[in-house]
Amino acid sequence: MPAVSFVDVAKTYASPRGDVRALDHVTFDIAEGEFFGLLGPNGAGKTTLISILAGLARATAGSVSVLGHDVQSDYAAARRRLGVVPQELVFDPFFTVREALRIQSGYFGVHGNDAWIDELLANLGLADKAQANMRQLSGGMKRRVLVAQALVHRPPVIVLDEPTAGVDVELRQTLWQFVARLNREGHTVLLTTHYLEEAEALCGRIAMLKLGRVVALDRTSALLAGTASTMLRFKLDKPLPPQLAANARVTGRIVQITAHDAREVESILGVLHAAGCAPEDLEIGRADLEDVFLEIMRGETPARVAA
Amino acid sequence: MNVAALREPRADTGVLAGTRTLLYKEVLRFWKVSFQTVAAPVLTAMLYLLIFGHVLEGRVKVFGTIGYTSFLVPGLVMMSVLQNAFANSSSSLIQSKITGNLVFLLVAPLSHWAWFVAYVGASVVRGAAVGAGVLLVTVWFAPLHVDNIVWIAFFTIAGAALMGALGLVAGLWAEKFDQIAAFQNFIIMPMTFLSGVFYSVKSLPPVWYEVSHLNPFFYIIDGFRHGFFGTSDVSPWTSFVVVLASLGVVCAVCLHLLRIGYKIRH
């Protein structure tokens, strides 16, 4: 039984400019124990898909289930198995950290849960903040509380919707160590993130969404292997020759161009030489997930959806 | 941690699972700011009593031999119950919607019955707390007679529940604080002020006398007053039926909106 199953999920929003199709026939499963990444640019439909999974929104068509429990018809069972870390930094200003966690636990019908709450506080570096009011916490601390709230009822499936947006390096490390540990201990993790290096480092499998459709779904390693696998990086003070500019990613002086093989690398260098450009600090490396992502989003690589 | 424990969360799973916690949270929420949510309305009611009682005592004839200030006390108590019951559910919900922390409830396995019982229950607790506070301070200004405690209890609970459910409907519907304020100032306030809090409807011109009988709040206050004086503008049984029917209608609407996730699940 898959931990999460999306079957033909569609979502259409009514807007003043007519109907907006946020999701279009999204179908994929996440197996139990997987660390799964959901990537896509803003507006691709990631948060809409997660909202439907969490019961915050309703699909226009199709069905979603958590460990076999439909999120609509059997919502209570589905939600008890799901822990969601929302994207927005929300909190209830009336309560202390411990009160917030006890209350959240109680909503799930789990009472007398303080041993687990203490463990969560310790693991997330919140032990000395237990009695602090939510309003007094810094943004990073509030984010940790959100993670604790999502885990307080011990859900087997954890959803993290861009949990590290605007979070400092130390918390990112703490958070990933903890989530990776939960995953090793059997939790299924579904992660959306804008930090592609995080997805590459953590996720065994990745789905990419673009305009509400799944445009890539494969093991992270297969996605990395299947596209242009070589990346040229160099610094250049002059404009790029036009025949290279179309396929290059330019950030200030830094230019990145993908190549499929050594011959292509040679030809790129040849074009540069012929145009009188002298690249500095030239590196030739393996393409990373960011390159794959950009390539797929530009539509250069045909959609790769593995069975 | 052990994985086996993770797979089978030990939890209450009935239709009302989580209700107790949500009720506790809603009560704790207003109790933490009780100066504003309980003490302030008690003070307001006391000022009404001092000013209106001082100006009108002996000038307005109400029920037979009952003095005006004594007559005013139950009206002010019930007005405070109703307004605070409405304020509790509506402001809690709109605050959670606007600050976004409603997500903590939305991701939880709470049924629409759990939402309903907890929010309305907390409104009844707040309404009753403020009502008791008003009674406690106003009883020093006028002799108080209790004719029938059952009517008093029924109209307190039913009135507060009606307003708690109405506040929940308003909180679901509203997208901004000023929409709640408009609901409160243009619907709830006129309906409570025109329901006979400050006068007996028998003193009104015939048209307004008839119009008052279309206002469900009139029956709540009239029935409540009957519990104190054993006399009222209409029979307490008429009030009982009207209030119960109004409560039924508002609760049905409220439960339906909660079940479909009106304006909270998109």
C-alpha cells in the first residue's frame, strides 16, 4: 500500500478572469518509507497538491489517499496519519510552546503525550523555550515549533512544504538531520523545496511539476543521469557569442553551459576561442539537480516519467 | 523512538475526538485576556445600570410593582450574555483565519460536530461567565428575586448557544475584521437593544410592539426575565418554543457550513 497516492487529481479555481487550472491529471504514488521531493517553480501547483493532501483544499476531480485512507471520505483516518508543516510561519499568539503542542496533540485525540513532546522539544533545540509564549520566539524558533506541531501525534507520513525558506543555515542543518533520522526510522517524507541541493541530497525520488502537470518523475539519480550530464562553468568579461547565449545560464560574470559529451565541450570552447573570448576559472563538472530542473522547465528535455 | 509505535497512533477516534481539547483551547484563549473579555463587559453593563437606573427609576413603569432598576438587571445580564457569546466564536474564528493559524485545526481530524460543540461550548462558557459577573455586581444596586432557576438556566444556555452558533456562521462568512464588526454593529446590537432590555415592549406603540415580536432576542430576554420575576410580556413557554426553534435553525445552518468547509476549505 502506498503511503500517499494521487490518482488523476485535478483542481480548477474560479477567478475573475475565468477558470484557472492549478492541477491537471496528477497521478503518482509515494511508497512507504520514501523521502520524496516535489519540485517546481512558483505557481506550478505544489502547494495546491499538498493542500488537497492535507484537507485544506478539495480536488475538483480525482482522489488522494494516505496509507489507503481517502482524504475526503475517510478524512479523520487520513489526517491522523499525516503531519503537515505549513509553508507560512503561522502561530497562535495566546499560548506557550508547550501549550501549543499539547493542544495540537489533543486535536488528534492523543492525550498525556508529554514524554513525546519533551523528546520533540529536545530534538528541535526547543527545550529551553517550552514555557515561552509563541510571540516571543524568533522566526527560526517558530519554524521549529511548526515542525514539532506536525509531529506531535506521531504521524507515519510527514509533509514539509518549503520548510527551510528564510531559515538560517544552523536550523536547516538541525532540521534535515532530524527529518533524515525520522525517515531512517520508517517515516515517509514528502518535501517541497526551492533549494534544489537539498532535494538532491535528501530525496530518493523526485516529481517535478510545471503548470499543474507532472513533467518529471523518477529516481533522483536517474534524473541526474538522464539529462545533459556535463556542466561548463567559467567567468567571462565579454558578452557571450550569440550561438552559445541561447543555452547558457549567466549570473553576473559567471556563465554555465550544459554539454552532453566531451565533443560538445570541445566545440563550445572552440566557439569561445573563435570569438576571441578568454574564459577564466574554467571548470568542467557534473550537472546538478538545478541544471536538470532548469532544462526540464525550459522544455528542452522531453518529460520523463518513469513507471 | 520506536517505529511500531509510530505506525499505530493511540488516539481517540470517535466523532467528537478532539472536542475536549478544542473547547479547552477556546476557553483558555478568552480566559488569558479575561480583563478584556470578561471584566470589560461587566463594567459596561454596570455603567448602563447606574446611568439608566438613575435617570429612569420611578419614571418608567414596567411590570406592576417591580422597580425599573430591578427590571433592568436581567435585561442587562442577558444582553451581556448574548453579545459576549457572539463575540467569542466570531472573533476567535476570524482571528485564526486572518493570522493563518486556523491551519492547525484544518489539518486535524476534527469532525464538523467537534468544531461546532467546541466553539459553541466556549461561547456559552464566556456568555455565562460574563452574565454571572454582571449579576454579581448589579445585585448590589437592586433587590433581586429568583422565581424559577430552570428558566434562567435554559434561556442563558440556549441564548448563548444561539449567539455562539451565529458568531461561528459570521466568522466563517467574514474575510475581514470589519465585516465581523459590521455584523455586530448593524445586526446584533440593534436586535439586542430593540428586544426589550431597557423597556417592557407593552410600553411601545402598536407597530413596534408587533415588530418586537418578530425579534427572537425579545423572547430570550423575556423568558429569562420570567425566571426572575415570574411575570413577562409573553408566556415563557412561547419564548421556549421560539428560542428552541431559532436555535435549531441557526445550528443547522452552522453545522452545514462547517461540514462543507464554507470559506475555510477551498
